[in-house]
Amino acid sequence: MYAFYLGFVAFAVPAWGYTHRQNQNGRVDDLFASCFASLFIIVLTEHLVAYLGVRSWNAGIWIFFGLAVLFNWIDVVCVEYIFGTEIDKRQFPDIMAEFKFWLVVVVATGISTLPVYVQKTVKMLLF
């Protein structure tokens, strides 16, 4: 059930955020921006859900969390700049520089992670 919820949120929030809205250059963002935000949301949500299951946080877990986010960035940059097409190389900096992208990613990640956080909090309090 959660997979369907995550899929809906990861698709609906970026689709709503990028529908008929112009970016900084005056162009209307297309499906590439929405799909890129969806992929970013799913990766962040899955990492956060995995980290919500950890009860005893220590320095090693914080380092691992930071490395996971860093490797996500390295992967995105390598795919877009090294192996990407010319269109990808043009659109990637525009998408990442927009406040709208980060707002959509943060809001959708929060919405998709909230049910797991509530479930784990209630489970810890009651059991």
C-alpha cells in the first residue's frame, strides 16, 4: 500500500509543480524536469525510510547518510554531464538552479515520509 502512496506522491507533486509554469529563462518546464524531480524524491524517500528504522544513531550512521546523499549527487552529475545528451546538459543546470525544484523535492519527500514516521512513532510509544 505504501508503494502506491509513494508512487502517487512522487508523480503527482512534481507534475502539479511543473505544469504550465515558466522557469527562470522564460521557458515552460517539460516532462524531463518533472521526471527528474520524481526520481530524486524516490531516492531521498527510500533513504529516509531506511534511516527511520535506526534506533541508535552514532557518527558512523551520520557519515553513511552523508555519503549516500553525496553518491546520489555524483551519480546524477555523471549521468547528466558525462553520458547525457545535449538536451540533458542544457536542462540539468536550469532545473537544479531553480527554487521550485528544491521546494517540490522537499515537500514531496516530507509528504511521502510522514506516514512511515507517524507509524514508527506510534509503534514506539504504544509498544
